[in-house]
Amino acid sequence: MAATALSKKKTTKSQKAPPKKKQKNEFFSTKHTATKELSDHSDTEDEEIVQNEDSEGDIGGSDSVSELSSDGDKPFTDDFLQGSEEDEEKGSGSKSGSGSDSDSDSDEYDIEKKSRAIDEERAREEQEADEEMQLNIKEESDEFRLPTKEELEEESERPPDLPSIQRRIKEIVRVLTNFKNLKQEGAPRKDYIEQLKKDLASYYGYNDFLIGALVEMFPVVELMELIEAFEKPRPMCLRTNTLKTRRRDLADVLINRGVNLDPLSKWSKVGLVVYDSQVPIGATPEYMAGFYMLQSASSFLPVMALAPQEKDRVVDMAAAPGGKTTYIAALMKNSGIIFANEMKPQRLNSLTANLHRMGVTNTIVSNYDGKQLPKVLGLNSVDRVLLDAPCSGTGVISKDESVKTSKSLEDIQNCAHLQKQLILAAIDMVDANSKSGGYIVYSTCSMMVAENEAVIDYALKKRDVKLVPCGLDFGCPGFIRFREQRFHPSLEKTRRFYPHVHNMDGFFVAKLKKMSNKKPNVDPSDPPENTEEGTRLAENEEEGTRLAKEEVGLSQSVKENSKRERTKLTKEKQDSSDGATGNGNVESLSTASKWKKRKFPSKEDVSKAREEKRQALRAEKRKKSIWRKDEWPCLS
Amino acid sequence: MRPLDESETTAVFGKLFKFVGNNLKNIVENPSHEGPDSNPGRYCFRLQKNKVYYVSEALVKRATNIARPNLVSLGTCIGKLTHGGSFHLTVQSLNLLASNAKHKVWLKPTSEMSFLYGNHVLKGALGRITENIAPGDGVVVFSMSDVPLGFGIAAKSTQDCRKLDPNGIVVLHQADIGGYLRMEDDL
């Protein structure tokens, strides 16, 4: 500050004044006139000394400069101080090139003037550079604006410019985190988010649906972390087969072969994570002898939650390729019995091969559709069920990039529908009165709420089950509410796992305990949640009663079925949001019928029957209107 | 799934006897801890789609629910019956054979991989060999760390092996655990 004060003094002397310094110059010009007066009044020697000190102060330390400026403030003390320092500074003054010559004032003055000019020039350049930088920074930070329509059109014609898209993504994320302050005038938050979605979709290769779904589930910063985590593969893990070896021994043998590995985490006693390997890890003699199984870390979780005991009867409804089944067998120490079921015949080979390789002897492998299993194995017959449901796979994008573009809303809803049926089948197989269990574990490798929390909520409503803690406390709890949906509060006992938080594939695990073997009949007089459903409900009620009364040979059980059909319809309306309910309706009809062991008519028959009934009713109404004069009793 | 009939049973037991000799009694009468009952049951042999399975009785009882076209596997598969009625052991029976084997051969670490690729066992690969092997006996092949690698038929007796040159075949390869990777679909 003292230096600038000095330079400003010099500025006035040499009559160069940048505009912003004008006001300061005025101030210092008054000071300067004061010093000038002083110098006028004082001796030439004093003036020399002043000038000496001026130049001295500029070249030398700031101490003398500050002294000088303070001297400038108090003109009368100047003389005194300058007089006392004269001796000290004359000697040092002789160093300075300018002003040491006491012979001629004018000479001195010229040289000093030049030096001051140079110094002032330098200082001014510095100042201007500073200002320019400030200006540039200001421009960048304040001026991000959303691209206009014309710019977007232009962009869509050119091939995508990845660095600029990435820059734009970062800018939008920054704006969204501090929206109030950084937003562009007149641009609502929605516009920013739309542009972000488009950019993310084009930069990372997602389709619109999936990006939209992810944006709805995560805040913006976490979303970026998640997407980045999906781009990289998760570390490969293996699980020690405790039927044949121990983790420590296996680790020693593998390290000898040249595999770089570590124990997985403190929550697993059998897991190992492989960083790199000199030999192919899937082809070592130890692998072939069945000492370990290559599995992802997230696949350990549902079996840990299931916690099968020795001598349990366990069903694994979607068992291929057998990683979880062999883990269950290892935990049970080959006692009890496991039913491993797999629907697709092509995957059965790998399932049986893995079972034999790992030395599992207590397993029966079957090839059924999971929904038919309760009929085959019997209701209320097993202790535990593991349902690792077929899903859309949105949590394992790092393994399978095609999921980014191939999933649509319809896919998710089809999966959700299948999962709901499977979970009901799973619950029906479990014996609630079993001594050691009555547990069902439901898991998926997806992150969509429609496939996870919604399915569990559906099960809670349909059967007498309740959620219990999984025992996996290091996960994130499941959602209790999501957008417009509200779930049962016990859903916070379910667990979600994310790649960017846990360094595992996206996963969801829920553990249910069956309380009783009854299947509750949902009360039909429950008030529906919105008027739309209310009218639909009334319509169905009429149809239901008509069905019951007028179809030939139908008994009370069918009426119950139709009630259940109607309530299932309302429930499904609440859960799913598109036209798949039609299908769901009929399929739920057929599943309902299975429990009553009746052959229910097919879809076409049902609609035909309804048409006929409607026509019959219309005919009757017409007849009624004619006969009203005779006071014919009302039929409805 | 059905129990084996006379000829099939003789074929299976005959093959097993080559490998395990009198330990066959152990195999048949092994108490099994599988099944949810606490009393150990017994093992039995069942036939499903030309494959012979060694299962404990508790499992067999419960597998009767499953329809024939849908039953894929139960317990341990030990081998396949051919169309002509003869029986071949497959690699999945290795655990059972290894625990009851009469004739064993141990391989040097450097020659393990060669056997796992499906080659026969040469004299130069032998680390150890049990006494009293006759040609035509079933031999189970181990690694030096006692991990079972596979099985085969002895080509020479133990005495003859000593006189053999290093490239002579000692054990003819029949099945090895490398088969889980090479022939997963054929198992």
C-alpha cells in the first residue's frame, strides 16, 4: 500500500493518470502539495534529502517508504525526522543511482524522474494485468448460459463434440448446486435438468428413459459419482469353498501361483478380492478342484442375509449359474436339502457343473418356471427361500453396457410384474411354523424402485409377512417414499447397495419373515385412494357380482375370486402405472384360481362373457322401461 | 428317475470295484447326513436320463415330487450308461472315488497341467505310486498336495513302471477336473 502510495505520488509528478486512480490522485496531490510546500520552505538540502529518501524508499525496503508517507502526513515532524536520519541515509543514499549527486538539482531531478517513470510504468502494467485477470474470472463464472435452440440445432448437425459436452455438464452441475445465485435469468430449474439429461445421455451413451430414472433417484452430485462409477468395472472377487478348504490356505496357494489378492472386507470371512493375476484366475487347478468360486461381492449378500442353518430345507428359485446355491450348501455343510430351480435350460449345464465341482451333494436341480414351484413342492413345505429375481440389471451396468440403451419403461414394468408373482410363490412355499426359519430373502441387481421397494410393498399387502433386519448394516436403507409413492415404513429395513458408495454392483436385499400360513382376504370396503379408482372399483363390483350370479355353475369361491381380482386390480393400479394392468388382471385371476384349484375361463372367454352380460342387461333395462308402468321390481 | 435294474447295477458296481476294490462296501453303506431328518439315512443309486446318480435316500424321497422331464440332477452324478448298457464314470464322481481309492498315483507339480489338459500320465511325471497295481486297474491321480486331479486306467504294473523309460505311459487318462472347463456341456 505504501508502494502504491508512492507510485501515485510519482504519477502526479509525471502527469500520467489512469482513470481509476483519479480520486486517489487528488488526495495524494494535496499531500504532495503539502510536501512541495514543505520542500519549498525547507532548505535545498532538505529537499535533496526528501528526494533521496523518496528514491531510497522506492528501491530499498518498505520501512523507509512507510516512514516517508507518514512523514508526508505530518509536515512539521518531517524536518525533525529527516534531520535525524540524514546521517544514516546519506550513506545509503549514495548507493542509489539517482539523487546521490548533490551537485545539481536539475540533473538529479531528470534521472529521478526517469526512474520514477519506469517504476510507475511497471506498477501500472501489473495493475492492469491484475484487473484483466479479475475481469476474465468474472466473465467465466457468471456467464454460463443454456444453449439456445439455434445452438442446439447446430450441434445436432455436427458430430458430437465430447469435450464441450463434458464442460457443459460440469457447468450445469455447478449451477444446480447453487441454483439461486448462479442461475441465468428466466431459466427454470427444469430447463437445466433437461439439458443435463441430454448431455449425459449423449456423453455416456444412455437412453433417455434410464437417465431420467437415475436423475429422479439421486441428487445431481451423487448422480455424477454414480455414472462415473458405472463406467469402471468393479474388482473381481472370489469366494472360498469352505467345504473343501479354508480362506487362509487358499490365499497362500494362490499367492504362490502369482495372484495378487486381499481379504474382501470385514463383513465376509470367505471373500477374497483379486487385483491382478499372472495366471488366468478362472483356470487354476484350485478352481478346477472346486476350492473357490468366482463371484461378485454383491452376490454374497443375499445368502448372508438368508443365513441357512444345518438341516434346513431351502429353495433357490433362480439358481443358475450356482454361485449362491453353492454358498448356501457350504453354510449348511452339505446337510439338509436344497432345491435349486432354474427356468432356462441353457443355463442348467453351468449350474450342475458348478454344483459338482464344488462338491455339493445335498441338492436337487429342477427345471421349472418359478411360479409353478409351489404346486410342485407343495405349499408350506420348506424352511427358507432365496429369490434372486430376474431383473432389468440396471445395477450391473459396469458389467453389461447394453443395459444403458436397451431398457425402457415397459421392460421395467414387465420385470416388476414377474417379480411380484415370483415373490408370492416364494412366500407360499415357506412354512410359517418351521422351527428354524420361515424366512424369504428377495434380492435383485437393479436399482429401480419399481422392481425393489414396490415389489416388497406388494408382498406385505398380499400375504401375512413382515420385514426383518437383513443383518447387512453397511448398506443404505431402502426408500420409504419415492416421488408420489408411499411404502410401508418397515421398508427401511431393506438394504440398497451402490457402486459409488460400497464399490459393489448396484443391489437390493430384503428379508421377510412369514408370520402365518393364512392368506389374508383384503377387505373390499376399503376406501379407494382416488376417485378414478373409485369409479373403476364400482364398475368392477357390478361386473363381479354379475359374474357371480349369472355364470353357470359358479360357486361362492368364484365370487371371492372376483373380489380378489378387483382388489388386486386396485392394488396394481396403485403400483404400476401403465396399460399392463389389463394383463396383470387376467394373470392374477389365473393365479388366484390356482389356489382354489379351479379351471378359470381364458381371457377371451371372460371378455365374451362380459359382453354377453352387458347386452343382456341392456335388453333387460329396455324391458324394464316398458314394464315400469306395471311396477315391475327393479332387478339390480 | 428310477432305481437301477440288475444289469445296470452290475455294470456300475463292476466299474466302481476297479477303482475302490473292497471299499465299495463303504460307498454303499455310508451314513448320509443329508436331508432334514436327524437320523442319518443311506445312499442309493438312481437313474435319470441315462445318468447314474449317487443320492441319499432323504433326497430321493423328496425328489419324487418333481416330474421326470423337469428333474435335472440330484445328489452326485457318477457316470453315464451307454446305449449298449455299459457304464462310464465321469469326472463328477472324483470326490467319491478319491476318498475310497485303492490305487493312487501322485504327479509332480510341473506335470500337473499336462494331465489337466487331457494327456496320459508319463513315467517322468510320477512323484509317487502305490504298490501292487496291476495293468487294467483303476487309478486315481493326485497332485503332490493331495488334491485329486482325475482318474484313469493303469497301463503298466508298479514293477514295470520302474523299468520304463521316462516317456512311457503309466496311466491312461479317462477323466480329469480340467473337464469342468473343457467339456462343461458334455457332463
